[in-house]
Amino acid sequence: MKKILFVFGTRPEVIKLAPLIIEMRKYPQVYDVKICNTEQQKELSNQTLDYFGLKADYSLNCMQVNQTLLEVQTRILAELDKLFKKESFDATIVQGDTITVLSGALASFYNKIPVYHVEAGLRSYNLTEPYPEEAMRQMVSRIADLNFCPTENNRQALLKENVLPEKIFVTGNTVIDALFCLTEETMKKSEQFFENKNIRIDDKLVLITAHRRENHGERLDNIISAIKFLARKYNDHTFIIPVHPNPNVKDKIYSELGGLNNIKLLEPLDYPNLVYLMKNAKLILTDSGGIQEEAPTFACPVIVLRYETERKEGIEAGVSILVGADYDKILAESERILSMPCNATRLTAKNPYGNGKSAQLIEQIIRERI
């Protein structure tokens, strides 16, 4: 039996690793699966763990208010080193590109524990877009023993960086697997959640998320101005914004958008409720990476509020439109979609990021290699 440690700290990491954790725990004779939550996003990560019926074996409580990237990385590395000195593991699995991912990979590398990287090979090749994630995922690729790439484009990126072919596997993205975990009963509960808040969910729903570090400041001002214009022009549409808790985002959004009746500002939503909105949205405006991957499953067009995206497959397939924080482009692309009935805006292209069987494939590869 092999002792495998999953290290994560944010909600997206939980969502994308939960299907693999569940899949590997089907084989207790092969794996002793342990979960470590750095709690980089303490409330959001634990909330999402509960949804999947999972519980952390180790909680590091590394998040502090207004900490710098250097401070949180130092804290996570120190706590993980204590864990690795106390217990032995045969491999560490990390996902994505957060400070937790880099710290988990580095701490494992320093302790000579193999690193398996889920969602490997995504690249924008611009170290400031997204910041700091682009640098982190590039660094993890240098020390990962196995790289599980969502798409062929990701595999090609790693090959160009001289990562050995035998370390690279195209598996699709586990975020699509997570969507298939949602039951009809769960969606009914989400429907009731919004009814209880007196929020109308119909075919004139616009979902908006904005939180990325590079969009703070003037860029966020442009995005908010565009949203305000759209909400006033399309006052028969409902604009729902789950507001990120970062004060740089939260304070500005509540100040500028809190007074419009058809804009609903909510606390961060748990995973099923966010998926329910994606499933019913006419349009999504977001700077999130995960939503770019999930929304095509529901045939919903996505306007990406970023100047660079490492998820180029969506742009190439026509399921996403890259506009950055450009006020005029946000309005032009949004109005093109909002001016039409919802059934005329549905996408026909397949989701380029997977078919919901990624966790099974990754488990098979790990079993063969380990």
C-alpha cells in the first residue's frame, strides 16, 4: 500500500482534486490517501470539502489577514516540513498554480518525495498575467515527477520546455468530473437557496466574478463601470455577483454597485450554488480560470476579464471571448449577447477541457507508475 498526500488550500483546488481523492479511495488496498489543507482560503476550502464529504487529516491554518505572498509561502513551507519530518509519504499530489501548490511541491522535493501535478502545462508565458500563478506553475513543472495535462496544448508546452515525454499525460481536467458529482437533489437545494433570497433565476441571468490580483486598482474600476452601464441598460436582466472577500475587491464593488436593484451582491457561494448559476446563466463575465473550464459544459458563453489566458482552448473553440478590463470591449461583447434571447446564444461546441473521466485515467496512470 502506498501513502499518498493531497495538498491544497483553496476552493478551486478542492473542487479539482476531490474527484481524484474519491476515485483513489475506492482502492484502499492500493492507496492510503491523506488530505492536507493549508487553509490558504480557510472558509471556502473547508466549505467545499464538506460538500464532497471529505475531511482534512491535517489542517495547517496558514492564512492571516493582509499577509504577503512571501509570508504565506514561508508559513506553509515551515508547516509542511514539520509534517514531512513527522510522517512519511510515497507521493504528494498538488493541483494548479497557487502559492499552496508551489509550497507543497517544494516541500516535497526538499524531502525527496515524488510530486504529481494535476492540471499541468497551462501557460500564458507572461509572468504578470496571471500574477503570480504563471510563475508558480512553471516552477512546479521543473520538479514534478508526473504531469497530468488537461489538453494536448498543455502537453506540447511542457515538451517545448524539455520536460521528459514519459512524465507527461493528457487526461482532461478533473473540474469536469466534479460537475458530474452534482445530483438533481443538490440542484433542487440550490434552487431553493436563491428562492429564499428572493433572487429571480430565469433566462435573463448574468453571472459575474472578479477577483484576480492583476485586476485590482484601475482595471477593477473599468470592470465595475462596464457592469454598472450594462445593468442600467438591461434592467430586465438580473446581475449576480458573488463578491470575493478581499477588501481590495469587496469594498469597491459594494460601494459602486450596491445601489442598483437588479444587481445582487452575495457572499462567496458554495460550489453547488455557483454551479447552479452557471447552469442557468445567459452570460458569464469572469476572470476566473475554473469558470472558463466549467461554463462550456452548460453551453454558456463566457467573457473573460483578463488580457492573457492560459486556457486558450476555450478561445480557439469559440466558447470564451478575451476582453481584458477594456471598458469598450466588455460592453461590445456583452451587448451582442444580451441583446439576443437566451436560446439564440447557446454554444454548440463541445467542452474542450474534458469528458468527466479524468480522475479515473489519472488513477490508472498513478497505479501503473507507483
